[in-house]
Amino acid sequence: MSELLDDAAARAGRYLAALDARTVSPAPAALAALAGFERAFPEHSTSAAAVLAELDEIGSPATMASAGGRFFGFVIGGALPVTVAANWLATAWDQNAGLVVTAPANAALEAIALHWMREIFQLPAQCAGGFVTCATTANFSALAAARHALLRRAGWDAEAQGLFGAPPLTVVVGEEVHASVQKALGMVGLGRDRVLRVPVDAQGRMRLDAFPAVNERTIVCVQAGNVNTGACDPIAQICERARAQRAWVHVDGAFGLWAAAAPARAHLVRGLEQADSWATDAHKWLNVPYDSGLVFTRDADALRAAMSIGGAYLSQQEQRVPYHYTPDFSRRARGVEVWAALRQLGRQGLADLIERTCGHAGRFAAELQRAGHRVLNDVVLNQVLVCFGSAQRTQEVIARVQREGTCWCGGTIWQGHTAMRISVSSWATTESDVERSLAAILRAAAD
């Protein structure tokens, strides 16, 4: 075991060290070589060392270099070195993190990390939280808690009786609601199409002048960090209106919630502490390994009731049993990596990570504008939308950038515009990475 782990560490170290010199997207030959994995199910055992070697020699070249500093696709963070190391150690522990008795260290670290994050986001002290796979699952968990709380007021037990015959609930979303919220609404039984859509402004924020009347059977889903522009809904004003009518406000903050950690950006999410539930990812801006999402609810009983099975099962006496707050019974110890990231960064380091990546995004926007290209959004966080003329030409520039391989940026269609989306989310991105990537993008646009 020791020799195998040493070999794995050496291979991983070589892989990471080589990222700066390779293309961000895998070469066609590396992708073609994946066919080497295809074989009939083996009749006989193979040495662990041989399996690891095959995995590295065929698999590593065919990966996207998203762990490096020049991957700007989607909203994908890197992984801080301390979180990679913590992930390896936690994997060696091999704890079932759903229970305290099977994972006491993880349970302790989860509780501490949740306490720290309540401070970072300035959430109410009574908030409950859970570690899940991603923001989609966090949105699902929060909406299940909202469904429970609002139907409980109407005398209906959603978990016991289901939704057949239940009092109707109204869901309010912005016109640019993220797909993860829509997916979660479908999974929780509230429906993707049975929603009121609020028109948005030129940055994708909900328009207050178009906000509908709400009541105590309404769930309002606001957005902290539009996936295209980075813009945030007017959370404080919406919360004020909604809470006056006892509506439930949920914040989808997959990456934007972390703006609260940077004093210069915190005004963008002002009022988020007034909401009732929150969803975010740690594998985006906190830069921990995949997968790592987080759900918080003001009403701890609502989250526990929505996620628990009821009755006695694996009876536990501890104050906080992790599986009572997530859809999973058995899961890996995600809290270890989140704790490690927060423990190393501290308040100032976390603020610097957020501010530094936002600064890089601003640099991209300024230089692309200086070169005569159109930046579509106000760059308030880490997202930049740029177009290079027509939709066809913009798509061709994106394709050229991806083929050339210095950096990787994706495409999007936003408010009728085809654009390149640059998302700067990784701790590993340096000023040099930004300059190299800008040069590559400008070359592609000039050809």
C-alpha cells in the first residue's frame, strides 16, 4: 500500500507540474488513445501498480487541464494544494460521513466548517447546514425544506402524504434562473414550468418594478451570481418584500455567495442573511476538489424534517447527525477539504482569492475592450462576456481558442447575443496566465 500511494503521489505531482507546458484541452491523439481502455472484462487479476500505470499513461493526457491556471470554462475552480492533500488523507481514512459514530473526525470538522461559513456569509446562528454533491443538490435540499415549512403551516405533511391533494405553492424565479434551480424544482415536485418568471434588467437581475405579489405559500428563488454576467438580484429588497408576507426566500449562490467573503464585493450580495435558505458550491470559488456543495437553512427543523426518514433507523444520540441534513445516507467526508481550505486561507486569504480572481476578470475585460471587442456585461465579479462581431465570427474565435490550447473559454447565448464566456475561478491563475491567454484570444480574433 505504501509503495502504491507513493507511486500515485509521484504521478500526480508530475501531472500537475506539467500543466503549465501543455495545451489546456487534450490533444486529439490523447483522446484517440482512450480506446486503449476498451477490453473485455479481465478473467484474471492484475497488479495494482499496473492498473495505476495504465490509468495514468492513458488517462492523464486525455484530461482537461482545469486544475491549471488557464482554464476559464463554465465556472470551474481549481483545487488548492492543501485540499488535494486533505482529500487524499480523508480517502485513506475511508469514513462513512453520514454518521457520527462511523466518522467522528469528519463530524467535528463539518460542524466547525459550518460555523465558519455562517460567519463568512453572516447567516443567522441557528442555521442548519449540510454537505452535498453540488449546487443542484443543495438547491433541491433547500427547496424540499421550503416545501415542508410552507405546507406545514397549511397543516399538510409533504413527506408523509406526498403532494397529491396538497395545498398549492407558488414559486417565483427570475427570467434567467439557472438550470440547476429548474432541475431541483422538478425533482422536488414543484414543477419547472409552474413558476412565475420575473423579467430581468440588462445585467440579468430581477426587476423590482415587475416583482409580483407574494404570500405565505410562495417560494422566491433569487440569484447571487448570474452564471453569465456575475450580477446579483436585489436580494435585500426582495427579502424585505417577501418576508413581510411570510414568503420563503431561497438564494441560489453557486459561486456568487462567496462575494460576501471579499469586503470590496460584499455589497453585491447585501441582505443575503435575510433569506431563508442558501445553496452554494465549494468546488467553485473555494477551490476544493470535486464534488462539494453546501446547503443552509434558517429553519433547521424544516431541513431535518425534509431530509430525515422519520422513525428510528441507525439510532444516533449525537446532537447533529450528518445524514439528517442531506439526501445521502452514506457519503464521503467532504467537510475535511472545506475545513482544510478555510483553515489555511483564513479570512484574509479567502478575501484575497475572491478579489484576485475578480481582478483577473477585470483585466480580461479591459484589454479586450481596448482591442475593440465588445464586452457585454458589467464585470462585477469573475465573469466576462465578450463578442467578436457576428454570432458566426464569435463562435469561430471560440473554436480557434479552444483548438490552439493556450487557454480554454466556452461559449454562451445571453439576451440574444452569442458570446465567449471567461470565468476566472481558480487560485492557480496568475497575471502571466492572463497575459498569455489574452494574447491567444487576440490572435484568434485577428486571424
